[in-house]
Amino acid sequence: MIRRMIESVIREKLFGGKVIIISGPRQVGKTTLLKKIQEEAGLKSLWLNCDEPDIRSFLEEATSTELKKFTGDHKMIFIDEAQRVKNIGITLKLFVDNFPDIQVIATGSSALELANTINEPLTGRKWEFQLYPFSTGELVLHTSETEESRLLEQRLIYGLYPEIVNHPSRAAETIAVLADSYLYKDLLSQAAVRKPALLDRILTALALQLGQEVSFNELGQITGADSKTVEQYIQLLEKSYILFQLPAFSRNLRNEIKKGRKIYFCDNGIRNAIIKNFNPLALRQDTGALWENWLVSERKKFNAYSGKTVNSYFWRTHAQQEIDYVEEGGGRIAAIEFKWNEQHKAKLPEAFSKAYPDTQFTTINRKNYMPFLTEG
């Protein structure tokens, strides 16, 4: 079994008087992780699957007295698919406040629904973690850097969902099913999403503009929606772990773009499934964009799992000077250019180096990318 990086961090938080929440997209291994923690804890535990209507109904209405009877002498309570329980935050609060010696761990497949019902009731009462598809760091620890380097093209095209990694021969079929069956499952249950066809058009437009600066007004014109609706849908897609945004970096220069954004997919395979393109890199025109999306999304996982507190950006001026990725944290600024071909050189724009003189500049290519994703 491929060990997940957040597992050791979760273990450190056990029995600390707070509920542990593990959220993330569907099919990334949340239930598998919980089962492993349950097995290795070796304590009397209770497993509650909220896909079961009776479990869901009980947790929605239970009083602290009923919870005490129900839990008995169990030391750990695992609540899977907790976002399906109405007002789950109130129930979790009852557990924390009334049974401090019991460790409750809950999973939710969509930050969208879970966050709306837990944040206020559980203020100061929770540890929250996000689980993503496998990260490069996790896979390197399971195999080796050499093996992962050999599989780079597979990763860029099909992504890193566990089922894809574990069954590569079925990758195209599996990622297509994941995209069709799970991509919208949580989103379409929300009243805010009234037009699935519009959601499709927005995702397709973003997939085709990968690596480019995104304008809500332009997306609205392409998809036939107003810019506010486009922005709302993109926010929902972010909360469902399908997309994420990088804002523009701006501090000192008058001609820096200050309100721009780039939008990336959390997984390359989902992006390629949306446009139904699984061609090998030699037959593609978007290799550079795939490379950029993969590096930015993998860096996001690395930072999250490493507990690094950083802010991530892109940088561009109105004169079209640009940097692919800027990371700010720990009192330093790092500027990074992504080049698929190691023979393509890049240098830090003079305007940026003058405005931010202590910047560390690096070019990441397919020959030197591994430390960027595994070491910091």
C-alpha cells in the first residue's frame, strides 16, 4: 500500500481532544486511509458509513444521551462520507464536548458541503486535513525517483488518482469514468448549480486555456454567461477540488498586473478527460501547458503535506514580461520558470530583479524537477 504523507501527521493529533476532519475529492483514498488508521490503532472502534440512510438519519437527530448509548465503550469513531449528514457540525460538536476521551475522525468528499456545515460549530474543536490524489513525493517513497521519472509522460496525461496509478493499463477508461461519474456529483446537488451544461462549457473553456491568464468576462463571452455567474461556478469548482487559482503577484511596480489570475486543474487526468485527449506527448500541442499544470498542482500537494506556509502566484506586466510561478514564504521570494525542454533557457526579467532584488530564481525542466516536488 502506498503510504499517504498526512498519515503520520494525523496520528500525532489522535486523542488531542478535537475531531479530525479529512476532506478531498472523491476516489482519492480517504476511506482507505481511515481503514488503515483504524487497523493500526488496535482500539475498539465504531465505523459509521453515512451512505447508509439509517446511520445518516441517526446522526442528524441524535442527542448527547443517545450518542453515549450508541458509542458505548468504543475509543474511536470513524464517520465516512460525513458531508451527507445534515448539520453534521452540530453532531461532531456534541461528540467533542461530551466525550473528550473518544477520538472522532470524519471524512467528506466535498469541501463544498462539509465546510458549510462544520466551520462555525467546530471552531477550535477540529484538526482539518486535505487529501489529494497521490503526490509525486508519496510515489517516490513507494518506488524510486528513477521509476517515477520513467513514468512522467503517463503522469502528465492520466494524472495521479489512486486507481490510475494502481491500474495503468486501464488509465484512459478509468479517468474518463471518474470525470463523468464523480466530477459533478457533489456540485450538482447544490442549488447554486442550475445549469450543468454551463458548467461543462466553463470547464472545457478552462481546459483549453490551460496555463493562460483567465478573464471572467472573456469566459462569459465564450460560454454565454455573465461574468458573475462564471466566477460563482469557478468558486464552486475550487471548493470541490477540481480547480484552483493562482493570483497575480504585485508589490512595487506600476505596470504589474494586479488583479489577474491563472486557473489550474488539481489533476492532469481530469483536465485531459474533459477535452477527451489522451494522445501521447509527441502528438500534442499542449505539452508545455500540461507540464506547467502538473508542476504547479504537485507543488501545491507538496506544500500542503509538508505544512509549509507559503503564498503562490504568477507574475506578469502589461509589457508582457512574465514569470510562471512565484512563491513567497519564510521571508523569501522564489521565482520559477517551467520549461519542458532542458535546452530552453530562461532568465529573471530585469524589472522583477530590480523590484525584488533578493529573489531566488530557478528554471525547472524534466531533468531537474524532482527536488522541487519532493524536497522543497
